[in-house]
Amino acid sequence: MNETDIHSKLAGAVVSGVGALDESAKDPFVVVDPGSLVPAVTFLKNDADCRMEMLNCVTAVEREDCIEVVYHLSSVTHRHSLTLKTRVERPAGGTHESWIPEVPSVAALYASADWHEREQWDLLGVRFTDHPDHRRILLPEEWIGHPLRKDYVYPHEHGGMPLDLDAVPLYERDEATPSEPAAPRPSGTPLVQPPNPNSDRPDAGGVAPADSDGDLRSIKPGSNDGGGH
Amino acid sequence: MGVLNNSLPDIGPVRAVDSAIGWGRKSSIWPMTFGIACCAIEMMAVYAATFDLDRFGAGVPRATPRQSDLIIVPGTVNAKMAVRVKRLYDQMSEPRYVIAMGACVCGGGPYVKWGYNTVKGVHKIIPVDIFVPGCPPRPEALMDGILKLREKVGRNQVFARQAQTAADMDGRYAAAK
Ligand code: SF4
């Protein structure tokens, strides 16, 4: 079957929340409501004509107005595949501190989803409800923030290990006068990457543009003031 | 050798003893079995038959830091790994040497700008003797680094007082060659 047939079967079987097939992309995709995700994936996996045995990957994309989780499903039996997407709208002022989008987990259906979803949680801060083992997978457990979000602020050090390019080496520091640990970014600071003198990349941070419409890097933190950085 | 360290005058016989010790040390450098990222693959090639680091007496990687003289840090050191690298270095006994292998370890490499959890050079956490740049360095480059390290180890002063002037150092370098 091609994507159109799979989509029409899917739309017929899952009552609501299955969007139209977008064929403008090279890989045609279907946008599904988060609420209908598990029924849709269950159908694609179990239906005799679809038989999507394999979940190739789970990824996520941060967009200006939403976070999008992307599922690549394919069938070894029938040699066809389909891309599913699900979107969670960004609330006004939603930043990586104040807004953790929630998407149902498909780890009960596909074992491969387990680690992939943990990776999305680790790097983009998407919470997968009912995930069996919802921990970070790559970064240390005590890491703060989700680094692939656009408004992430880079830490100066972690666990006593300097991460700055111009950090003073540990063995050259004056033991007698221990340096103050880098202060956490105060709540309410605009979430902007600090300018980097070593880079002339245009989007390397700098001053936030005056009008904040649609520019993620100028988003102010939401109303939550729990904890700094 | 404790109390005698660097306390004897820098004269011929003392130098001779020092250079004998240095020759022994440099001819049996024991690296630690340690690899982090892609650079470690090139390091393994150096140990293996084609390049055969054992020709220079450094081909027996030890399985514990307590037996090794040299730690080659081959690969990206991230925040999680940096703690371990530092602990391994602290467990090695003196004299100990460090070779930083690859662009990542020499100063951040590809992660210098956007590496949110990369230590921008292992010299931020442990003192480095030899930097071997490249991404990854060719096996020949690492071997060159080890030969440079051999020179450095060979002219180590164990008993003789540390050289005070540049001319003094030049004399020792010439003697060590
Ligand atoms: S320097 Fe290059 S080859 Fe070596 S660890 Fe870094 S990225 Fe890999």
C-alpha cells in the first residue's frame, strides 16, 4: 500500500483526531492529535494490511508555535512506511522552564520507543506519559534544562568540571580562595544566548530583537519562578 | 627516592644517573587502557600490528591507572566523562604523563561553540604534556606525539637540581639527545 491507502484505512478506523495526509513533503506525513496517538499507532501495528512492525525512530522538533513529535513507522512484511506527527501547542510565554509538553508514550507497543522517548525527554523536554522508565538517557541525572530547546542557556560548569572555553584550568585555580560557583540565571532574565566573541555565526545570540514576535530567542520566561537556571 | 629528589648538584655523575633512569623510563612507558570517542579507533590502530607501538616500548596498555605512566585521552570529554578522567588521572602514580589526542581534547574541536556539555579541552581538568591535533590525528601523528613524550621523559631530572636558566636547559636537552 502507499501512504494514501494507509491514511484512508487509518482515518476510517480511528474515529477522531487523524488529520489529512500532507503530501507536500518528500515523506508524506499525517498529523495526529496527542489523544489519538496510541489508538492510531495500535491500529497501524495490528491491522493485517498495515502491519507496521517497526518503529524506526522517535524524534521531536521545536517550532515557534508547537513542539512536534515525529514517528517513523514501517512494515517489513508489506514494505511500506508512514510518518506520523503529533503536535502540542505552545502556551503563551511557554519556555523550556515553564512548559513541558506531554505526549502519550508508545513504549508499550514498541520496545524501540523506550530509549528514543527518553532521548526526547533528555534533549527537548517532551514528557511521555505512562513511559515505563522516564529518566534522562544521555546527560547526567542532575542536569538542568533540555539543551536542544531554542531558549536553553548554556551552563558554565557541571559537577565541578568547567565547560567554558575560557575557563581557568582546575589545577591552576587558587585553592585558598575558592571561586564562587557561577550564579544561577535569575528568574525573569530574557532567555538569550550570551554573545560569543569567537563566532560570527549570525544566530549566535547577542541582544534580543526589540519586537519579540515569533522570535524564540526573545521569549521571556513564563510566570513560574521556581528555581533559577 | 623521596628526599634526594632534585637535591644533588647538577654535575656529570649525577646527570649520568639521571639519564640512565630517564632512559629506563622512556623505554618502558606503560599507557593506560583508555578510550573515549572516535579518536580511540585511531589509537587502537597505533597499538595494533601495522603501526606497532611496542617498537617504542609503549605497547602494553595496563588495565589499571595504578600501573600506568601515561594516559592518552583520545576523544570528546563531556561533563559526565570529565569527572572520571580526573579520577583516573588522580589514581596514577608519579611520574605520570598525559597526551591529549584529537581536536576535541586539545580545545573543544567540533563542539567548541555549541557543545553544551563538552569540556573545551582536557587541559581544563588535568595538566597535559603533549597535544596531538587532528580530527582524528593519523596514527603517525600519535606516534610522533609518543616519540616527543619519550624525549621529554628522557631528559627528566630525578636527582639533579632543576635547571635554573635557559642555557642550562639547552645543555640538558643536548645531552639527552
Ligand atoms: S577530535 Fe574528531 S575524531 Fe577525535 S574524538 Fe573529537 S570528533 Fe572524534
